[in-house]
Amino acid sequence: MQKGKVDALLGIVFGDEGKGKVVDVFTPKYDVVARFAGGPNAGHTIIFEGKKFVLRSIPSGIFDEGKLNIIGNGCVVAPDLFMLEARELETAGYDLRSRLHISRRAHLILPTHRVLDRAYEAAKGKNKVGTTGKGIGPTYSEKAARTSLRVGDIGNNFLEKYNALKARHLQILSDMHFTDFDITDDEKRWMEGVEYMRSYQLTDTENELHQLLAEGKNILAEGAQGTLLDIDHGTYPFVSSSSTCTGGVCTGLGVSPKDIGEVFGIFKAYSTRVGAGPFPVELFDETGDRIREIGHEYGAVTGRNRRCGWLDLVALRYAININGVTQLIMMKGDVLDTFDTIRVCVAYEKDGVRTTSMPYDTEGWTAVYEDLPGWKTDLTAMTDKSQFPAALADYIRYIERAMGVPVTIVSVGPDRAQTVMM
Ligand code: GDP
Ligand code: IMO
Ligand code: MG
């Protein structure tokens, strides 16, 4: 029997590209959907049949009965937030316990990790990252420092281990003179969440994946965040703390690079970024406001304004190379429906120097644009590429030519049905 493959679907810019929507669309073609990185900092929106869900830790394949969903070892899990998210899905009629496995090697976000997240941000002052406040950085830091707790620790002497780690956190907070917190209620819900999680299948998901691949089953690895938020390859230090790229699929699920098949790189027809950090294509004018308004560019997790700008081909090329992207997926084409001219960033410039490669630090670089004509047509009801206006077809061809990778899907609205295969 031929071995199965792991296809990766990755956000290749600053996150919020529409990963949740496309994973949901792709799920029928796969046997397993697995998250390999991140935690409740993610917010993946899925809309179908008049229903809307925003998933944080649970993979976006959860709505398809009979498919296995996995929260992999590379993820971090907050039991209280997991319980909230899972109960919402249970109330909506989805039986999660039969279709969700959580890696025992995934790390636990404690209530005090969230307080530490706030304390570290406050200490950074004007250099703060603008994190989601979910305790992501402190949890991954402790994973690397080998002091963290894992899902597999839920069981023997758990309370003892929890209290020891919490005491260490409280000591750090006291040393930082950070006193603006009260975790009493949070901790109560967190402990309730731990009890709730015990009723789930907490397993060695790496071994399960090996077995499934050997049986010829195909797996879709659902990315979280995006390449420019990757701890190694992003705009450090304004990044998240996990490996969001194809390499992260291997470490975050325990699969071999030889098992990776297609790599879907997902991007919006324009750019957004939420949180702090350099963003050469950012628009501070009414065009930026207009993109934000039409695209509803407000964070799914924190409700913050997303910063908006035109498509950045320097960033896209970099991400395609880092990830080995084999197919591009362009989202939110419909958001640009009314613009006369659509700009594309083809290079960065600073002090008279022009580059098409990603600089070490993008601070201070400005965007060099080429202008393309807008299509001035409502795309939202289109279901076939033959309906696409010529200017949109040209825009897609322009991107394909510049990137050397085909665009195989164009999304024209948030609903599952508004997806055009190319
Ligand atoms: P993710 O984190 O990558 O899963 O993306 P988010 O869910 O955070 O953000 C994407 C937002 O765009 C959500 O509100 C989606 O419902 C919405 N969306 C996805 N695809 C499209 C599209 O093609 N057009 C429009 N207008 N909205 C879309
Ligand atoms: P999805 O999966 C967009 C950003 C935060 C902040 C930085 C670090 O929905 O695309 P963290 O809380 O991770 O320590 O924050 O990363 N960030 C995201 N931005 N989409 C996300 O996830 C993000 N997850 C984190 O805004 O700038
Ligand atoms: Mg999101």
C-alpha cells in the first residue's frame, strides 16, 4: 500500500489569511486534520449554512463527522479556553470526543503564564510586541527552558507539579513588582478545564500519525499565525513564539520531511498585520481605512484593528522559499472589488538601496509599487473562474509570474461556498 502524505496549509504572511475557511473546505479530501503550532492566540473563522464559528485551539476539520482531528505536540493548550471552545461546539451539536485527540506532548498554558505575558509586555513599554495576551511567549519559553508542564502531566501528582510551577511564576512576578492581577477565578476555571480535558483522548498522536500514514491515510496540517510571525523566520522580535512554517509541521506533529506532500501557501489579495512591528506596506491614509472597513479587518481574538496595506510580493517570495510552497491560495479577492487601481509592492527601498529580498530588519524600508487596474466588479456570487473579469485574471497571472507558483484557489467571500477552484 502506498504511504499517505501530510499536506500543509500555511499562512504565509502575518496571519489571519483565511486558513480556517480553507481547511474547512479541504477537509472532505483528507482523513485527518492536525494543528501543529500555536494555541489560543489563533482565531480561525469558519462560516457555512448561516453558522459562524471562531476556532482557537481546535482544528478546523472538526465539522466533518468521521474525520480525526489532532492537536499536535507543537501546540500549547489552555484547558479553560479549550473547555469554553469545545463546549460551544458541543452545544452546536458536534460530538468532539469521538473525533479529537490531543497530544500528551503538547504544553499547558497556566493562568500565571497569561499574567507573565502581560507583565513582560508592560516591562517592554513602547517596544511591546502587542501579543494576544494568551500566555504564548511565556509557555514556549518554559518549554525551551525545560520547566514547563505538558498535557501528559495531567494525572500523577499533577497538583503538586502545578503548584511548584505557579510558585515560581509568582516569584518572578513579585521580583518584577507586577501586582496588578488576581488569578482566583481564572485558576478555578482552569482547574475545571483540566478535569474536562481528562474526558478527552489524550494520546501519543505522533505514533497515531505514523500508523495512519502507513495505512495510506492523508493528513492536512493546519497552520496557525503566518511565516512573518515565525520565531525564526519572522520579523523578530515582533513575532509569535512557535514555528509556523513547513519545518514546524515536522517538529510539531512528529512527521518526517519525506512525508510532506503539497504545501498550500495562503495569502490575502492585500496585506494586514495585527500587533506591533515593522510593516513596509502599511497604509495610513483613507485607502487603508477603506480596506479595513470592507475587509472587516478587526482581530478575531482581540477585536483590535488590523493594520492594512497592499499586497507585498517581497514578503510572499520569501515565504514561498522558506516553506517550499507548491500552490498559492488567494483570499478576500472580493474586498478589492471597488478599487480603481490596485497596487502591488514589488521591492523595498531604504537610503537609495532597492531590494527584492527580505532584509534582516524591515524597519525603515518603504514599499516600491507597481499599479494594476482594478476589476470594478462584484465577485461574491462567482463560482467559476470563467466568470472572472479580465483585470482579476490579469492580477492573478501577474502574481503567478512574479512568484513562479500557481494560484489554485481564489476566495471571493467568507462562506464555505464562496471558493473558486482555478
Ligand atoms: P485565519 O486566522 O487565517 O483562519 O483567518 P481569520 O479567520 O482570522 O480571518 C479571516 C477573516 O476573513 C474571517 O473573518 C473570515 O470569515 C474572512 N474571510 C475569509 N475568506 C474571505 C473572503 O474570501 N472574502 C471575505 N470578504 N472575507 C473572507
Ligand atoms: P491566526 O492563526 C494574526 C500576533 C499578535 C502579536 C504577535 C505575538 O489567527 O492567523 P502572541 O500572542 O502569539 O505572543 O502574539 O503575533 N499573532 C497573530 N496575528 N493572526 C494570528 O493567528 C496571530 N497569533 C499571534 O498579534 O503581534
Ligand atoms: Mg485569525
